[in-house]
Amino acid sequence: MFTNDTLEGRVALITGGGTGIGLEIAMTYARLGASVMLVGRNEERVQAAAQAINESGGCAAARRADVRDYDDVKTAVDAAVERFGSLDVLVNNAAGNFICPTAELSPRGWRTVIDIDLNGTFHGCHAAYPYLKRSVHGGSIISIITMLGVTGWPGAAHASAAKGGILSLSRTLAVEWGGDNIRVNTISPGPIGDTEGVRRMYEEAGRGELEAKKTALGRFGRKVDIANAAVFLASDLGCYVTGENLIVDGGRWLKYVAA
């Protein structure tokens, strides 16, 4: 879809980069010329992911960090710049969630998801800002959310509130930081079939076929569909796009409305 030099010379930091959508984005970025710093709480996992990218001809490094801890995030951002010389793209992908009716949701459970998703995104944006505004390509922040953060998510009020907050934060920063040549966007994936989340929440629960039918296209997406969207927003192809929420969900949110 893209030429091999689409992201040539760019440096990207991806939280939650050791598995799933985050790793797919990292691998795609590296294949298209970017240097990538993978960040995650599991040291062994992110190091193994970075090694695999390097062995396939890409350029990657890894750093253990918990996005709930601002100092951890700042240290990871600084390490990326020290290793690669700059920072051009930040992908806020780290997330936590579990299904629980709101009346049974503990304050601790609420805080945990808000802390990972919303506070973690703020930490990444704040720590990366001084470097992104110096990017010769123009800085790009991409945060992974969901349209369920806009429409509401019964059974996951904590995640819905966090993702809705990220959308609002992103659009606020798009205006505040536009003068610094930093673009700030979000991506809203739908059900992505080759991820642990869909396997655990839908397929193992016997709801796979039903959830696929809830999309307009009648099928699950793939991790590469989200990675392609993340390439567009990080590259010159999306150089006039900011404050946008790019919906990549097979028309699920529209079918919900139509139903």
C-alpha cells in the first residue's frame, strides 16, 4: 500500500508495543523506514519484539515503562531520543480493560483503567511534546481509542470514559499544539479478529459470529488495517489532518445506529 520509504528518517515511540495492534504498528513503521522504540510493562516481551524487528531488517529498541508513572514514560521518551536522535511520532496504544457492570465496578477498578488509558495518554503527550515540536517532519501523536468511547460502552464504563477523555484531550491538543507543527489524531478500531481481546471477549465466549454481524461489512478487521491507518496519520500523506478520529471499524458504529 505504501512505498518502502514512506516513513524514512522518522522516529516513533509506541506504548503497548510488545503485542497486538501496537506491535503490528511498530513492525509496519519499521518496514517503511522508521526507527521504533517499543514501550511496555513486560521487559521480556518488548525486548523480544524489538529483536524480531531488528532481525527482519528494521531498526528497533525497547524500554520497560508503566504508562501510569509519568517519570517512567519520560525516561522512555528521553531514551528514544538518546538512541535515535529525535522523536517524530508518538503512538499511545497502551490500554487496560475488563468487562464489569458499573454497579459492581470498584473504585480501584475504575481508577486502574482511567490511569492506564487516559492518564497514560496524557503522560505520553506531555513527555513527548518538547521533542515533537522540534521534529523536522512535524510531530504526530496518534492515540488508539474506540467509538464505544463516544457512543457509550455498557459493561465497560471505565474504558468508555477513558477513551472519550482521550478523544477530547486529543482535539484540545490539536488546537493548542498546532502552532508547534504537531498534529494530534485518534484511531477508533472496531473488532480486530487477530487480537487477544477479540479472542478472549468474543470468540471464547461463543459470540464471534454475532459480533462480526454487528459490523456493516459483516466481518472482523485485521491488525494491519489499524497499522495502515497509523502510517497514513504519521506520514506526509496525512500532513493536513489533525483533530480527527479515524474510524476503522467496518461500519460497526453506523450499524449500531441503524439498528
